[in-house]
Amino acid sequence: MNHVYFLWPAILQRLQASPPGTRLDFPKHTLPHPRDVGARPSAGLPVGQLADYRFPPDSRCRGLHVHEYEDHWSIHLDQVHPACDLSEHVRRDAPGAWAAGGAVLGAAVGAALGKSAGSTLAGAGLGFLAAIVLASSE
């Protein structure tokens, strides 16, 4: 086996020892394709990447998430792998999406209860604030 296949575990180990949110970028030609070493195509928030790949979760249910760009890989460690707990993954690893979801849910509740534009807006605001509070709690 080519020695470059051992680089992915080393990247995982480095990110496990790094603060949450750390990203590592590598030119594409320096690593084997993630699919070739166990990662699966995945979905992720669009940030300009061509594709997303995820490795299986580690023993703490974290996982490498790889963004593929034209010329490089951008890699980070999800705090919660989506296969373990999707809602907790969104809360901890995509707090912006979590807050937007809270606003949408709050707007729906406000519209159902108040039946006016004002109640829809108030519900959206309350849902957004509740999601922010929940996202910041451990």
C-alpha cells in the first residue's frame, strides 16, 4: 500500500487534538481521494465546494468532513457526526442553519397561533432567539 494512504488517519489525529472549528487545507494532489480510503459522498452547507465527503465517526461520534474544491481539500472535524445525531450535528456544527431552522419553526407557530403577519414575525424572532440560546448551550 502506498504511504499516502496513512495520511488521512494522521489528519484525523491532528484535528482531534485541535480546537473545534480548526480547518486544514491540502492541495488535492498530496492526498488520495477520500472515497478511495473510506469516505462517503455527503451533503453539507454550500460554501463553494464541488462536493462533500465524510469518514465514519470515531469513538466519540466525531468525523472528518472533507470539502472538495477545484485544487484543494478543506478538512475539519465535525463535533457530532450526522450519522450519530443529525439535529445535534446541525446545532453544534452548523449553528447558522440551526438558527434559521428555529426562525422558520417559530414563524410557522406564530402564523398558526396568531394568524397575522405580526404574529408570524414575532414567532420567527422568538424561534431564532431560542435556537441561538440552545446552540450556545452544552
